[in-house]
Amino acid sequence: MVNKKYIRLVILMVVLVALGAGWYGYQAWKEHVAAQSRQISYTAFMERVNKGNIVRVRLAGDLITARAKDGSSYQLLLPAGAELASAMLAKRIDFGAEPAASGVKWLELGIILVVACGVLLILRRYSGYGRSKARLVSGADSDTGFKDVAGAEEAKQELQETVDFLRDPERFTLLGGKMPTGVLLVGPPGTGKTLLARAVAGEAGVPFFSISGSEFVEMYVGVGASRVRDLFARGKKAAPCILFIDEIDAVGRKRDGASGGASDERDQTLNQLLVEMDGFAVNSGIVVLAATNRPEVLDPALLRSGRFDRQVVVGSPDIKGREEILKVHVRNVPLSPEVDLSVIARGTPGFSGADLANVVNEAAILAARSRKDLVEMYDFDCAKDKVLMGAEKKSMVLSEESKLATAYHEAGHVLIAKLVPGCDPVHKVSIIPRGRALGVTVQIPTEDIYSYTKEMLDGHLKVLMGGRAAEELIFKTTTTGAGNDLARATDTARKMVCDWGMSTAFGPVAFGNHDSVAAGNPGHPRNFSEHTALEIDSEIRAIVTGSYAEVRTLLLTHMEALKRLTEELVSRETLDAAEIDAILEPVFQRPAHAA
């Protein structure tokens, strides 16, 4: 298809050049014939001059153009050495010189051809401007299947029916069943939504059109709708097939009219998408798969039955799913016999499939950098820390004062995590700068957590406050290092009050309409009064400052443990869970709830 377009363009340009050259050649030939009929010799010209028959003479290079009294004109070439000017002046003939005109017509031809080529290129570009940018992968070329997807068994079971529909639609239509028009994959980033869509196409052996939602919308109104029409037209020609729209929230956002004319293009594109999905024939053989991590912002008309009939949730994998994902990603990685994927899976709660793939890749890179033949468990530990905490900035040298302040800050986090019930165990603490942080404390839960109790959130707040409180107690001042901790603590406290009903002052009441704000309508009015807003702010402040006061008391009570932990942290720079326990055990008896 692309080659044919280029061939047509080249042929058109060649024809244009040939026509232009032919026309200019014809004009030049006509002028030449006319000039030949008027040409005279230099001797005849001088005779006419001497007789007084010539009234005007112009010289252009070696070409003489003369006009007689009767209006006729003549052309001739000036012989070498001939004195023309003196003869003309003697006879008082109007005489002058003009620039040579050679090549002017070819210059004009070149300009016209350049302009014509530019117009052709612009027309060619905009002739495809309304066409879909979807990439096509044929079913025969797709080597991705459900075997390549791990940790999402429920999602695969839901999508297996779609595969069966595409493979053998008659088996379902004979019983009155209809092929699902659309399937929406919902889940956090990195959980494998795109991979699942490719696996469905690979399992069914049908063509797979892939496009991002942002590729529909352009600055020109109507282009997005045209691309939607073109995408579905291509799909109907290739049916049965799968149309996959990644990040559909870019084009399927709720229509609220708050953006004025700026939303015209997006609204037209969405309207066209709704029309196309609702206009399928029953057995058209097209299934629309779409992925988003923000289903709450999608237009309700897009989610209704008949368009996206099913919503498949693709969540973060559990411990078994993480182990299966690791097995998929280490297929081509030579592992040391000591590597235990179940241990790695147990130590990576909350990791998505993309995170686990990154861990495996980083481990392989670390092993290759050390010129090892096999990837060892140590490499996986370092890779996990890099993903969790960021890359070390070993070239960044801190002063002794900054290093000590950072050590007390991180030691405050660690000590509070050990003393307060409900806190996640500390995995590692480091004062080596990583990313934008001068130090980092990493807590990893012992199991997958799907909901949080008030006690767990209170403990989380206290751990966040531990760094600032330690700095203030030791140095009698505070630094900017606690900025991120305070922001996270305030956000958690706000959600406890406004979303989760964990405030003693308000009880089980939720405030705010977050769906409207998320949908891009910041002008949506609050559903509570100004007085209530002041009370909410006061309650948030009370929760945060109350946690801070309790943390100060705890650190004052265990000041010896804080200083001992800081000394070891300054000396070693990085401590893991076992080393932290060994340091603190002699200083205080570890409570049973901190185990």
C-alpha cells in the first residue's frame, strides 16, 4: 500500500516536469522561429542606420534588437570588434543596453516546479491526516499467548470466552448468544493490560489493531472522528479482528461542557466512537478491547451494555502470581542454583508485573556488570533495592553535618516503626543519596494488604513524623528534608477525615465529590459549607499534630536507642532488618507487636 502511494506520487511529479519542460521548450522554439524570420546581417543593419531607417537600438550581451521607423524590428549578433555605440551616437539613435535574458525561462520553470512539488507534498500529507494511526499485527505474526501472561488468572478466564467467540462464533450464535462488543481492562499501571490484549489476539489468531487514545485527538476539529471512522472501516475489512485502544480515558472522558470550545474535538471523537460501537452488525466479528487505569473518568455512555459489555479488573498480583510472573521473565536468564523465586516474590508485595520485570532486568544488568556467568540472589536483592529506593548517587558527597542530620532523620523513622504497633517491618534504611532523597527508609509488609485499619494508618502517620521529630529533638531546628513526609502525612490525614470516616469529630461521614474533580471539572461546587471546611482543616491539623506529639514523647523516652542507631547508620551507611534488630536488641526489649 505504501509503495503504491509513492509510485503514484513519483509518476505525477515526472508527468508534471515533462509537461512543464515541453511547454517551455515549445515557447522557446516559437521565439526562435520568430527571431529567425526577423534576423538580418550586420552590414544590412548598418545600411539601414546610415539611411536613417532605425530609430531605436538595444544591446543585450551580443544580441542587437533594432526597431525601424515603420515599426518593424530586427535582431542580429554584434560582430567582435565592431564599434556600435559611436555609430549610434553619431546618427542620434535611441541606444541602450539591457541585461542578458539567457536562462530566465528555465529559472521560472524551476520555481514553478519547486512550488508544485511543495503543494503535492502538502496535499499528500493532509490526504492521510484523517486516517487512523493504528498499528496492525496479523494473527499469524503474533507469538504472544496466555502462556506469556502470569499472575492474572481471573482476567485470563474472563477473556477466554472472547477468544472462543473469535475462533468459533457460530457455536454461540446458534444458541442465541451475541459476541461482546467491547471489553474494558481496568487496573493500575504495569499490571499487564496491553499484554493481555495481545495475548487474546494471539490465542484467537486474528488481526490486532493497536492505537493509543491520545492518537485520535488533534488540534483540528473533526480529525479525531475521521480517524475513528477509518479505524473501524479497517477493522470491518479485516474481521474477525481485535481493535485495542490503550489509555482510552484520553478520548473517552466524561462530557461535562465545562471546558467550552476546547472540548469540541474530544466530544466529537467520543461521539463518533459511541456511534461506531453501537452500529456493529451482530456477527461483524469485531471486538473492541480498551485499557485504562482511571475508569471513574470515563463517560457513562461508553460503559453501558452494548458498548463495553464487560469490565475485567487486572489488579496487582498476589504472592503466587508474582512468583509465576518471575518465572516468565527469567526464562532466558541464567540463574544460580541459590536463586529462590518464591523468596523474591515474598519480598516484593505490591509490585506490579512491570516492576517485577524491571527487577529481573536490573539483576541481569548487575550480574553482567560484575562479569558473572549466572545471576545470583545478591543481584536480585540489589535490583529490588534499586527499584524500591532508586539508584545510588555515590558521587554526591555530603558534609558531616548533613550526613549526621540525615542519619538522625532516618533513624527516627526506623525507631518509630519498631515502637508503634501496626507498622510494616523495616526492610532497609540507608543514608546514601538516592534520586532526590538524601536518605531512605523502606518498609515492606509481611503479606499483601488490601485494606487498612485505623491503627495501621495511625502507625503510618507516626513513622512519617519520626524523621522531623528526631531532627528537632537533636538539633533544635528542622530542615527541608521532611517536606515529603509532611505532605504524605497531611494527605493521609485528609483521607482519614474526608474519605474513610476515621475522624472522632465527624464520625462515619464522607466529604467531597472526587469523581467530579477527577473528571476535569474543578468548578464543581463543594457539598459542604465553609464552616464545615474549617472544621475539616482543624481536624486534619489535630490528627497530624497529635501524632507528632506522641512521636516526640516516644523518641525522648528511647533517646539512647535513637543515638545508638544513628551512630551505626553513620558508620555503615546502610542497614538491613537483621542488622537493625541486632543494634536495638541490647538497648531495649523489642515489643511483641513489633515482631
